Amino acid sequence: MANRLIFLTPLAALALSGCLAKTAFDVVTAPVRIAGKAVDLATTSQGEADQKRGRELRRREERLGALERDRVKQQQRCDDGNADACAKRDAAAAEIAALSASVPVEPRR
């Protein structure tokens, strides 16, 4: 039994030294990893910013399309003599003008 213990002790020491070294490495590098993760969460990458801008532009363009359809419908009703439709048409036109300033215009080819 004593022979086995003498033989296994160096093997156990080698095996545990690797675990201890890994644990020590993890403890030492943990603050750097945590700080890096915090910076990553706090900042927006260029790709994320581009995606967000694209979603916002699509939302505005969809709203402009809906407003334009509504304005045309209200114009037809206004032409038929509906005064309430004329007011709705004017409100839609005002919102179109406000939104149009924030949507970039693509150059014609």
C-alpha cells in the first residue's frame, strides 16, 4: 500500500498543479474579461448602428407610404365635398412634409 501511495503522489501533484494553474489563470484574467464584456455591452458597433438606422429609415418610409395613400383617399373625399376629409388631408400633408425632411432621397440614375 505504501508503494502505491509513493507512486500516486507525484501523479496527483502533476494533475492538481494543472488545475491550480488554470484556476489561478482564470482568477487573474477575470477582471479583464469582465471589463471587456462591459465595454462591449456599453458601446454600439458600426454594424449595429447601421442596422438600427436602416430599421428606422424603413419605418419612416412605410409611414410616408401610408400617409400618402391616406392623403390621396382624403383628397378624393374632399373633392366630393366632405370638409372633414379636407382637414384630414391637410393634416396628412403636414405630417408628410415633416417626415420627408428626415428621409434621405436616393439620386436618380
